[in-house]
Amino acid sequence: MTVVTADSETIQLASERLRAGQLVAFPTETVYGLGADATNPHAVAQIFAAKNRPQFNPLIIHVPDLASALQHGEFNDDARRLAEQFWPGALTLVVPLMPQSDIADLVTSGLDSIAIRVPDHSLARSLLRSTGRPLAAPSANRSGTVSPTLAEHVAQDLADAAPLILDGGATRLGIESTIIGTLKGRTSILRPGAIPRQDLESALGRQITAFTSGSDRPSSPGQMQSHYAPNAALRLHARETQLGEALLAFGPSPPAHDGPVINLSQSGDLVEAAANLFSALRQLDTTNCTAIAVMPIPSSGLGEAINDRLRRAAAPRRWAPF
Ligand code: TXA
Ligand code: MG
């Protein structure tokens, strides 16, 4: 395991490794990603192995700009408008795959669509520029666990895979990108995330429906029920705590509590809460608590994504297939 502070020399080294088919973990503005050259099937296969991820779960590619994205995906009016307004940024667009794209099939799991994002993080952008390849990068955690917002989280989770880890400190937003699909003439939210629904709706001038699942094969497996799960059980909408529990608080007046407490945001700021969420879950998970009691969190703005992750973290576990 090598965690290195990112400077121009280590970015150079990281690019060489990526071009040689090795994995490099790097920070983005949302969470740390585990990157591989998206055009190299062997490199991409290593991501699945390192994450212990089911192979039918497709990956997001990261590119430096919209022009590069247009080489891989077909952008309709909605996709183009959203890309122009929110890229670089925490928005992933799932668009039809261009037949002439050189992205490895394993990235899309053989689907005829592709998830693309232009990250807004100077280190990620330098890495993309100096590598000169699109990078497939899921969150750099073992499949089904909480996404990493610090280089240390990546080192803990992926110790066996031993990728080079570029350390860029704590990620600014702390929650994954919002995923919007523009497929078959329908624009829908596949995963709530760091860009609130309202911002996307005002860019398009209309409401965006949530994707409703129903088919056997999830079109965005981030929609799986149990996902983003810490080891401890979560008890949601808690207004007081029970003996032995840890408390994940929100706002200025948490209930009195004897055990471990982390407040996501004392001032009740949802942006601050999103940034602290995964790291707080990881910390409380180390306290030997019987469960993590989570105070109610409003569902406006980033609250939609926060509550989505909390619901999944609280859902009954299905470890086996992951
Ligand atoms: O903020 C983020 O999005 C982070 C950083 C590293 O960029 N990445 C991330 O990747 O969260 P990951 O792999 O953990 O989640 C990607 C989600 C998965 O739920 C996957 O199923 C979905 O994107 N996805 C990828 N390709 C898709 C496609 N063609 N159709 C539908 N969903 C897709
Ligand atoms: Mg993930």
C-alpha cells in the first residue's frame, strides 16, 4: 500500500501506472475513486477484483471535458444542457454508448449506455490530462460499504489490492455524484447525489422523475437496497437513544446521550452534513456500539441524497452476492 501526497511528480508516476494497466486511487470533489484506464479490459477487471464487486455493476468513466465525453456517449438536448451547466461537477450522465467508443465492455457491463462524469477537482483533472485516457473509477471502497472521503479510508478498505493512493485530503462534498439518465427519450434521476434535484430541475425548466425500478436487472445498481453499509445496524429517525447505541446527530439540539456522538452539522447545514456523513459512519462503526441511532434529517436539497444513503445503510444486509 502506498499513500502519496499528490504533487506533479506523483501525478506523473500515477499516470504512468494507469497507462501500464495498474490501479490508482485518487480524490474527486465527491469521494475517492479507484481508477483504471477505461480502454484496458485487464485494468478494469482489476477494479472488480479489488472491490469484490459483482461484474454486472457498470462503472462511471471520468473524462477531462465535454468534448472528450462526446467521443463515448450520445448527448441529447437535456444531456447537453446539464453537462454545459454542471460540468465540471458532481453530475454523472448515463447516455447511449457511441458504437465507435473504445471503452472496454467490462466498464458498461455490456449495456448500450455509459455513465460519464467530468470531475471538479484539480488533482483529478491533472491526472486525467496527464494520463490521456478516460478513467473508469467507482468509489474506492469494497463493494457494499461506505464510500471513502479520506485517503486513509481507501487504505483501510483496499489494503489487499494495494493500489497507489493519491492523497488529496478530505473530499469537499463527501457524497457521490447525482446520476441522471437520458435514455430512450426519458430523463430521470438514477441516484440522488451531491447536486440537489432542484438545481437540475431549474436547469431543465421542469421536474425530473425518479427512476422506478421493477426489472430484475437494476439499471443503476447503486439502487440496490443494502448498499453503503457500515457494520453496525442503523436505527433511523431516532429522537432519543438507547443504552449501548452511538448517536449520529444533526442540528443544534440533539437528545442527551451518554455514549459516542458525532453531529453531522450543529447548525443544521445539509451541505456540511453530506460532507461529514461517510466519515462519521466509519468513525461510529469503530465504537463497538450496539447500533447507530440516526436523528431525523430533512429531505430538502442534499437531504434527499443523505436520506437515500442512510436508508440503504439501514436496509437488511445481503452480503453474500457482493
Ligand atoms: O461521485 C461519484 O460518482 C464517484 C466518484 C469516484 O466519481 N463514483 C461512484 O461510482 O460513486 P460507483 O461505481 O460507486 O457508482 C456508480 C453508479 C453505480 O450505481 C452504477 O451502477 C451506476 O453508476 N452506473 C454506471 N453505469 C451505468 C449505466 N450504464 N446505466 C445505469 N447505471 C450506471
Ligand atoms: Mg460506490
